[in-house]
Amino acid sequence: MKKIIVFLVLLTSVNLVSAQKNKNKKYPSLLWEITGNGLKKPSYLFGTMHVSSKMAFHLSDSFYQAIKNVEVVALETNPENWQEDFTNSKYTNLNPDQLRMRRYTDYNSGFDIPSDYLSINTFAVHKYEKSIARALSAQPEIINSLLYRNFAGAEDFEEDTFLDMYIFQTGRKLGKKVTGVENFEESQKLVMEAYRDAAKDKNTKRRSYDYNDNYADPNKLQEAYRKGDLDLLDSLNKLNVFSEAFQEKFLYRRNDIQASSIDSIIKSGSSLFVGVGAAHLPGTRGVIEWLRKHGYTLRPVTMGERDSNQKDVIDKIRIPLAFNTRWADDSSYSVELPGKLYRFIPMQYLNQVQFADMTNGAYYMVTRLKTNSSLLGHDVNKVYQKVDSMLYENVPGKIISKKDITVNGYKGFDITNKTRRGDYQRYNIIITPFEIYFFKMSGNSEYVTTGDEATKFFGSIKIKEHRSDKWVNYTPPYGGFTVKMPAAPVMNKVYSGGPDRMEFESVDEKDGSDYLIMKSDVQNINFIEEDTFDLNLIDESFASSVVIDKTVSRKSGTYKGYPSLDVKYKHKDGSVTQARYLIQGPHYYALFAHAKTEQPNHQTFLNSFSVTPFVYPAVKDRTDTSLYFTVNSPVYPEAANETKLWMENLFRDYQENNDEYNDAFPTAKTITVGNDTAGEKVMVMYYKLPKYTYIKDSSLFWDRGTLAVHDSDFIYRKLEKKNLPNGVINYNLQMLDTNSSRMINARLFYKEGVLHMIATLTDTLTPPSSLLTTFFETFKPADTIKGYSPFVKKSNLFFTDYYSADSATKKKALKNLSTMYFDSTDVPQIKKAITQLTWKDKDYLTVKKQWVEHLGKIGDTTVSYYLKDLYKAAGDTVELQNTVLESLMRQRTKTSYRLFKDIMLEEPPVIERGEYDRNELSFDHITFGLPSREDFYRDKDIFVNLYDSVELTKSLFPEILALVTLDDYKPVIMQLLANMVDSGYIKPTAYQEYYNKLWLEAKQLQRKQSITEKSKAIEKKQDELDESKSVSVRRDNADDDSKGNDALDLYAVLLMPFWDKNENVPALYDKLLQSGDKKLKYNTALLLLRNKKPVPDTMWKYFAAMDEYRSELYNDLEAINQLNKFPVQYKNQADLARAVLIESRDYNKVDTIVYLDKVAATYKKDKGWIYFYKYKEKKDDVVWEFASSGLQPENLKEVSTDDDFTSFMQDNVDEDKPLKEQISKLVKQMLNSRRKSARNFYNSGYGYNSLLGGNVSTSAEEE
């Protein structure tokens, strides 16, 4: 009894000490015992970190005992379902940043328009060595994310898996039932909604990344977790929360769900160990307090020292799993696995599937690599040798064993390897005549080499044999074509870098012939290309294959009615390929028969090919609630549509709650319907004009808008208009192009500002498929969409909404204010709106400026006077004053210009520092002539509009010149004056009184220029003597001498009218002509010539002799009809082509350019010459690169400065190949790449979009 009393005292003392130590801690542990509420056994709550760092693995005996003593182990979600969840979830591929990125881009963000382009790789056959290397070394990120979460370079400081997965695996190994306390899909949805809410949260705060602030230091978080200090974790979390709205969904709502699930599980009678992210536990809204509020008692459990012994014991346990036979999608192989093979995002264009054994931390992977070995001249033995030679470099870690194997008659390797971190892996690599199979198994430590899992997996592999005694008629499962082949072909999808291609390959073992069909679906509804051109591109693509030596013969024509091209190739090994290319709408077929010599069956194969209808499943009723239509279709992307709708709902919420969003843009959404294997596609577009849209001329919407085809070569085969019930206007369109069998079929449905369009690329030779027929016949827009006719003026509707008592309605109207159309009838309402605005109104100044800008678009005299009154009322509000002045200029009436002048002379607005930020006359920001709008907008210049109407601007002079006395206005007034003088609108008498001032300032500037030039000359001489400076540095310094002087150019213009009135003026120009600055000298000479003043002929010879000025001089002299001044000796194609090339590059001047050759070329209707050169960026460069200049006229006696074919290319000159061959290839690429379908063929274009809006970021003209 005495001993018991002593023990109790000691226990109490220990507890008192522990309590004293943690008396100020509400949450002093990661592990919590759950009791009360009638529970017979305790359950446990544990806070995890989702990392594999050893920092998170200080797991004590109490941790393990807690798991051992329960019946169920749970995590946030159940890892057993993760692979299925990731595959099927509509949220896992969404990026939360899309919400923020779509803020101003809703018009384009939802577009899914078929826009495929052929590429040089679409039908090319390449070496397969690099693909073998990728297949051997592949470590899929999804596997690492699911099983390990290791980081490269940190392996020595990590455990075999991350903490959550370790809890799951421990539970499974100890025989516990496992589950999740959240639904994966619902959890992902909440996370996305959290980002949505954060995007529209007006009270967000910026995260601190100042590590001097202890709370921002990421090491603090790790330290708090290591100590099990949930109080500190909670504090850190609160301090780093950037949005309470985000926190509500991301943390608190999930806390409730987790706690509720915990409650349900333990109330069912099962004791539970649950691990969730540590941030979910503490706080008034954490899981701990939720459970306490619902009657449970939660006690912190002390986490003692790390118990490595128990961890070691559990790590050695392996859970046997049931293996079942799994087949490839095309039944080409089968293998026994403990689970389903999943296909995640393609890795490096590999055809790869995998299964992760979540319980044992292992994974199984199958990779298929199409080799095209027969076309490459490699038999299976050659491929076997290739693989063998690459194992050492590309198998991870060290190869422990390598054995030869045979599977279903196919040779291969059985390889066991050990990675640097000590994990064993095993491969079975099987080589067939068509492809290589890589079967791989990997796990932690010795998992692969012990137990019978590897034996079951690798011992069950079966490869389908593709052999036959007689030829077969083959049709793909989805239809499309039929053909005779030696055996049922192997079907593969090849990622070609452009449109993917399907391959069907079979080998005739009797004569060794290889038969191959490639099919690529090139869906692009923006243009139609000539059949022969695209057939030639297919030929060029295959001819670029590494094995092709040359083309033996080519014959274009038709095959069974379809445009075709027959080509015979000789391979580098002497073998031959007979090819037939044909086009059926968007479907491009390439048929190949390859052998050492031509065989009779080659023609049998080629001539047996026939186009057949596609095979689709039964038609179903489809309803699209995102794009608002119904249709009957055998296929439909239901999952994609559901995801799109969900994102749109989120975005709509964001729009309605974000003041920065402007919904004045049309709503445009698309979806593409079709079967990827068959290759048919139908694009559906929904397009809704904004509520306040007004299109004064309806032809802008129809003739030049919706129905306009920007490709001028389109021919309408059908253009029918129908008036359907309920006011729907329907257009049926069929568009063709010259020399093409293809056709774009489209239907448009329009009602009250809402447009639906369906479009597909098909052809005129084949009856439409069941998909296209049914889709086009049954498509029907929803009747529930409400729109507004864009052909009715909306100002009355706008003002009704603007003055609405409903704040949301007024808010939407305000967002559309800047895009509204008003006319003179709306002026009273606009004045009323301006009058009612006060500084208390939100965005007062912005809104008032928008109203004032609208007044500037109404050319009414009364409006002009009202604007003047507004200017005076604005007081010192410079921003508003500037807007008033800009509106006066925009009116472009005599009255508005007179009032503008009056204001500027009486009370010009103060130019705040930063707008010009200049205290002295400087013209570095502009070029002589008409200043660019970019320059003026950058400087917020109110004078920009004066350059758009010089007749009215003339009325400002000479009075406006009084502003030159103000430093802020002097630069722009003088620039304006110079332009007016140079264009002949202002006579010298208008500024005669300023002559002396102008003369003195010009003279002073000329002296400064002279001094600067002398200083630079001295520096240049010193550079030449300084051997430490490179040639390029000296050249750059020399170039700095000739940048011109904009201020002197301006004074030269202003003083020119006084040439005959003051003898000192001509002397000034003489000095400018003697300047060492080439640009200043050049501008002066041109100015003199324009004004019919004498210029020495030597001056034109001087500039024409320089490559960097020659073409500019030619263009400038041509512009003023003075080409007779251009020196004859330089008026030839060779000199001008070189000059055009050199002047095309105003940065990084090249060191050396050498002429090579000129080549005749025809582009559209123009015939001429392209001149080719080789160049080096730097003198010491080893490799020469090509450059071109053109098009020079066909007549060699004529010249041009055209630069359409002018470029410093990135193509290297191959000294081992004939020069003419290389140049000929470049010319072909230059010409082809300007054709629509070849825009991306050589990876040198940006795409073409005509049906939905014309050119897209292209620099070349359209063919």
C-alpha cells in the first residue's frame, strides 16, 4: 500500500511538472487522445505534414501504440482511391490561377478551336535512340507525388515516403481498415472555390517574405512542427493568411467536414486513428475544438523520443496483394498486376501506363516505344543491339544483373538495377518488329528482389503475335478505311510534335516487306489549302526522315476520287519505299510499302486501300448547359463540359464581386465534339454580345463581321438564310477554296445578340458521317437565353440602369460606361450624370473622366462651351483638365479648337513632374516628323490630337507660340511648330518675332554638338590604341558617334524659311553638313534637298557608299521624287539587297557578311530574286549562318528595297553539303511558310485564324 502511495505521488509530481511546463499551451502536441461521449475505446487525432523530410518523422512509441490500439486508420482522403480519383476528377487538371488570369480575357479564355497545322515531323520517321533513353530513365512525377514526394538532391535527408502515406501504409500493414475523412472530389472543389473566393476578396493582404521577421521564416514552421507546438503553428498560419475568404473554404470548411467524419466513424463503434494536416487541428475553428464542442474529451499525448525500432519492424512488413490479368487497350499485351493500369499526362511523348501499389510503396509501369525499325533498315537483332548499348548510361543507378529472355518468340532483356538511394528496380525489355515494350517494377529498398510480386508480374507478360499465313482485309475498330495487309496490323499512336498520328503496321515474313499506314487528322476550320500543296507537305515531311536518300519518282493525281500523290523513295541503305499519300477532308493518309526491292504485293497493298464510313456508337440526346444547346450525337465530351461549366460558375461569381473586371466584352465559349481516334471534329461556339452593345450599321455584324471570311480565296458553295420560329435567324454555309476538295460546313443561329455557330472541316467527295449528319440536323440553341439586339441604341437602357436603386444593376452599368455609344440626344443626361457626381462617389475621378471623354465624341458647339466650363470648374485637378482638353481636340470643330486655344493661353494646365520630367529643351523621346502615338501616350501629351487635323491646328498659330516661354510646354510646342512649318501650313511670318531666340539656341546647340564630337574623336583614338578593348567594343563606340541630334534637326527645320533672309543661316547648315555625326549630316542633307537648297553630289555618294544608309537614302529620295540624285554606281540589285539586309538589323551589328548567290523565286504574282549571304556575329565565330535579302525585281536592271524575304537566319552553313542544295531548301521553306497550312511546318509561324477574326500575330503576308 505504501508503495502505491509513493508511486501516485511521483506520478502526480511528473504530471504537475508537465502541466507547469505546458500551462500556457493550449495545443502542446501533435497527437491527441479522443475519449468521452460514451466511447468504449479511445481514438486518436494526429497532425501531419505532407512531406518526406526526416524532420516530420520523429515518431515515438505513443504514435505506434495509438495506431495498434485502433480498428480504423484514416487520412484526409483515402490513398487507395487516389489513382482513380486523379484520373476521373474534373478538378485535378485545373489551375487556380486561371481565375485571376481570366480577369480581362474572358473573350479568348474559353476558346477550343480546331487549329491544327502540319509540321515537318507529322509524317517523318526519326531515330529511336533518344526515345529508348527516355523510356529507360523515366521517373514519372505522378508516381513520385503519389508514393514518395522525394526531392532530387535531398534523398539522404528523407524517408522512403511522406508522412501521410507512411501512416496509411502502417495502418494497412497492421491489418487496419483504412478510409478518408474527406471526399476527394469535394475537397478539390473546396480548394478551387477557396482560390475563387480569394480572387474576389477585397481585404487580401500581402504575404511577408522578409525572413528577418521570424513569422515569415519557413524554418520557423519546421521548428514548430518538430516540437509539436500547434500553438505556434496556429499563430504562424494566422499571420501568413493572405485572405480570410480563402481560409474559410481551404481550412475552416474542411475542418468541419473532417471533424464530422471523425464523429461519424467513432460513433459507429470503430476506434480510429486519423492523420490530417497539422494546420487543421488548432484554433477556435480547428478540429480539436469542434470535437470538444460536440462532447468529446481531447487530451494531448506526449510524444517522446523517436522509436526507430518499431519503424524498422513495420517497414519490413509487406502486404500480399491479389494479382489479376490486365490487357492493353489494343490487346497487344497482357500482364498480371495488383491493380489497374492508369494513363496520366504523357511524359516526354512516351506511351506510358502505370499502377502505384500504395500499400507497399511500389509501382509497376509499361512503356511502349514505336521504332519504325523496318523503315529505318533495322531488324530486331539490330534494335536489340541498340537497346543493349544504351542500358549502361540510361538505366538508373547500377545494373546488378542482365539476362537474355524470350517472350512469345520475341527477344529481350531481364535487368535488375540498384539506384543511388539503394532501391532495387527490375525491367523486362521486349523487342518486336514494330515496337519495344518496357515493363518496369520499382519499390523501396529490396522490395523488388524479395517476395513473389516481381515473379508474378514479369512471369505473366504475354505479347500478342502478329503473324498470319495469308493476307487479311483490315478495318480499324472505328472504321474509316479498309486495306489488305499480310496480318492484322499493330496499331500505335505516335506523338509527332504537331498533330499526332496513328500508325498501322504489318510485316510480310515471306519477303521481308514492311507495310505501314500513317493517319493524321489536321483539323483547322480557319482556312482551306490547295490539295496538291498539302500533299507536297506530306511528301516533304516523310522525305525529311533520316533514312531517305532521294526521291526517285513523283506522280500526282487522284486515287478512287481522292487527291493523291504517289512517290518512290530510295533509302540510304539501298532499299526502296513506295508511298501513296491521299487527303480526305481533315484526314491525311500516308501508305508505305518498304523492302529491299519492289515486290508485286506492294501494289496490291496500295491499291486495296479504300475509304469507308466511320463507326460510331448509338446516338444519344445531349444537353450542354454551358453553351446552351441540345443536340443528338453519338459522342460528347461530358466530363470536359462539366468542368467548363463549373469553372464558368466560379468565374461568374468572381466577375460579380470584382470591381476591376469589365464585362463589356462579348462572352465567347467553344467546345469541340468528336472522336480523337476517328478524327472527326465539330466545333460549337456560343457568342453573346454585351447588354449595352450598339452596332449602328448592321453590315458590320453580318457582311463584315459574323459572315465575313477573311480568307479572300473562299468560295461559297452554299449561303442560305432562313428565318426560324421564335425569331431565330439561321445561316447555312458551305465554303470551298480553289483547287481543294475540302469544305468547311457551318451553321449559324442568331437571336437578339446571341449567336451559336457549329462548324466542321469535311470534304466534297465523301458522304457526311453519322456524327456530322445527326449533329447538324439536330443542333438547337436553348430557348431560355435572354439577349439584347445590338442594332437598337442602348443609351436609354443604360441610363435606366445607371440611376437604378439596385446597386448591382448600377454597378454593371458603370463597368460598361467606357464602351457606351452616345450621341447629341444624350447630352442632357450626360450633363446630369456629371453634375450629380461628388467626391464621395466611388471612383469619382475615373467615372467623371469617362463621361467627359464621351462628350469629346459629340461634335456639338454647345458641348464645346460646356467642356470649357468644366475645365474652369475643375480647378487644379490636372488629370480632369487634361481630359477636358483632349475631348475638345477630339471634337475637331473650329469652335472646339478656338476654345482650346483660349484655355491654353489663359490658364494652361500644370504639367506634373513625371509627365515630361524635363527642365531643358530635349527631343530624345521623339523622332522628327509626326511623333508616334506611343511617345505621346507615354507622356500623357494633350497635344497628340493636334497632329490628326492640321488644318484646324493651323488656327492655333501664332498665338499658341506664347507657350514656348514655359519650360513645360516648350518641347511640344516647338515640335508642333516644326511639323507645321515643314508641311507648309505655317509661314515664317507667324514666328518671325522668335527668330533671334531660335538662332541663338541653334547656334549654341551646334557648338555643343561640335565639342561632343571632338571629345568622342579623342576617345575613339584612345580606343584604337588600347589593345585591351575588343574590335566589337571599338565598333560599338564608333556607332555611338552617329545617333543624330533631334533638337538640331528641329531647329534646322524652323530656320530653313530664313535661308535667304539672313546670311548666317546657310553657314549654320554648312557646319551641320560637316558634322562627324552621320545621322545629323544625313538629315540635314535631306532637309536641304526637300527645300531645293544646294547639296554637293559627293554627299549622296558618301551615304550611298555606306551599307547602313544606302537603302534608306534610296527610299527617302524616292519619297520626294529625287531618285535622280541617287548615285548610279550603287543603283544595282547587289548593293541595294546587301543594304536592305544590313539595315534590317539595328542592334547587334554583325561582324562579317559574304555574298553567296541569288536565286529566282515567285511569290504570289511577283517574280524576282532572293540574294543569299553568309555571316558571322563575331569575327571569331566558328560557324557561318545564312542570311537573305529580297525580293529584288526579275529584271536585273531594276532595283527594290523590298524586305519581305530579308532575314538573318539561324540556319548554319554546312560546309560538307553543296551550297546550292542548301539555299534551294531555304528558298522552299521561305515560300512554303507563307502558305496558310505551312505556317508552323518549319516551326517558324504563329498560326492563321480567318473564320473567327483574321490574321493572328503574323509578320508575313497571306498567300
